Amino acid sequence: MKAMLKKMMLGVALMLAGMVGAAATGTLVTFSSTGPDAYPDGATVVDGEYYALAWAEDTAKLVMGADGTVADGRVLAKMSVAEDGRCPPVNVKLDDATASACKDGAWGVFLLDTRGSAGDALTISSATRIANATVEVA
């Protein structure tokens, strides 16, 4: 009886471990800046402003246009997160396919100037790469 109970417990433990492993797929990317971050006109970023996480095959291709796109790369997240003149730590979970495609290359954090936006329409007037930003891929 004890042997059967041990086998059942082991089976349940293995099943739970498999479920936890399946739920843990994907790759966590954390990005932030030390601040203070500034717009091209020198003004310090306002609370609630947007930041973008971008990736490209190499640093030379990691250029974001004023429309918030990267011609030779990917924009992986755009989020309204600015606080106290900087980008606080932000976590983005990438699915396995995206994480695999972005395995090698260069990461960048960009400040998106949306101060000219009206209502619900998001208007980006410039995108500035943040030099003091960090990106960690786990």
C-alpha cells in the first residue's frame, strides 16, 4: 500500500512539475532608465509619457523613426510608464517565437514624445534613444 501511495504521489508531483514548466514558457525582458530623461528640446520627461522597447540585428540598425517604428527591427512594447523623469523598471514577457527571433542583436529603450497628442489619439512627434537605459533578458 505504501509503495502504491508513493507512486501516486510521485505521479502527482511530476504532473504538477510539468504544469509549472509549461506555464513558465517565454522570456522576461526588463527595461528601465536611471534618468532624468529628456525630450529633444531639453525638457524633462513628464509623468505618464511613453517608452518603447525595440530590437534590431545590430546597433547600427536600431534607429526609431518619428512615427515610433524601427525599419530594420522590431518594436516589442510601447507603454505609458514615465515616472519622476525616468522609465521605472518595466517587465515585458516575450513569447517563445519572438524571444528566439530576438536572441542575438541589440536592444534599445526609446522615449516617445507624445506631448502633442489630443484625446485618445496617440501622436508621436519624436523618438529619442535613452543612453542610460538598461535592458535585461532573463
